[in-house]
Amino acid sequence: MRQETRFKFNAYLSRVAELNGIDAGDVSKKFTVEPSVTQTLMNTMQESSDFLTRINIVPVSEMKGEKIGIGVTGSIASTTDTAGGTERQPKDFSKLASNKYECDQINFDFYIRYKTLDLWARYQDFQLRIRNAIIKRQSLDFIMAGFNGVKRAETSDRSSNPMLQDVAVGWLQKYRNEAPARVMSKVTDEEGHTTSE
């Protein structure tokens, strides 16, 4: 690593330490990321992908719990002739739906080669380049596990599961598990032949 790169990289580590309220020397050790930093990273990751901006990612404070969704039921449109003293009749249209959740840790472990850092050190936005590279890969992996995940293994195996099938239970698998009637099992053509399973 070139000396200029070392200075810029140390400044990056100092910024990470500052954001998390720890000493710069502790960045290379295990530490808990501040909730506000986590939320900022999640927002940045979501904004980095057009697809992720279109789905709900709701932060929670507990690892396990129950989210209460507020849906709507029935109609609320009506007419009332109030000239004769008749009161309008409002209607409660909310419907509470329970949905349990459990958060599991997903690790995003990586390294960046010295020669790559040396290249990036030539630019004024060195810290942003590091952050953006990390965010881009995290969002792509988030989407890949979301579509392809079928289970969460204690220790995942990228060589056997290159589409991150064992990192987490993905969105589609959650439907298969909890709402199988909403999942198409096969596609048939007009003659009744299966075209896709």
C-alpha cells in the first residue's frame, strides 16, 4: 500500500470510528455498529438499487417479535343528506393483521486488495468509493438471497449455493412456506402442456 493510500485509508477508519463512537484503534476489532449508523447504511443500500426502493424495509429494535400490519377492509364511500339533521355515519375500515418475524445475522465479509485501494486513493472521493463498493455488493447479495433463499444454514456454503440459497429464507420461500395458495407451481400452455415448473 502506498503512503498516500495509507493516509487516506487511516482517515476512512477514523471516520468509521467517529460514526460509531469508538476509538480508531478499535475499528479492526469486533464492535457493535451504532443503530443510527445501521439505519443510514440500510437507507443507502436501499437507495442504491431501484428494486430495493420499491419494497418495504422496516427497521425493528427487537430480533424477534410480531409486526402488526394495518390493512383495510370494506368500503367507506357513501352519501348522506344532512339537510334534515341526519348525521354522517363513519365506518372503521381498519383490519389488524399479525405477522411474526425473526431477524438473523447475515455477515458481509470482504477485503479490498492494496492495488485497488492504491488506484482509488488517486481520487478525492476515496471514502465514498469504498462505501459505494460495499453498498453495491451488499444490495446485490440482499436481492439474490431475497429471491433465491430457501433456508438459513448455521454456516453457509457459497460453493454449493452460489445463489445464496442457504443465507436466509427469501421472499419467495416465505410465500411458499406461509401462503402456498399464492404461489404458482407450474405454468401450462393453452393445450395443457407444462412449460415451466
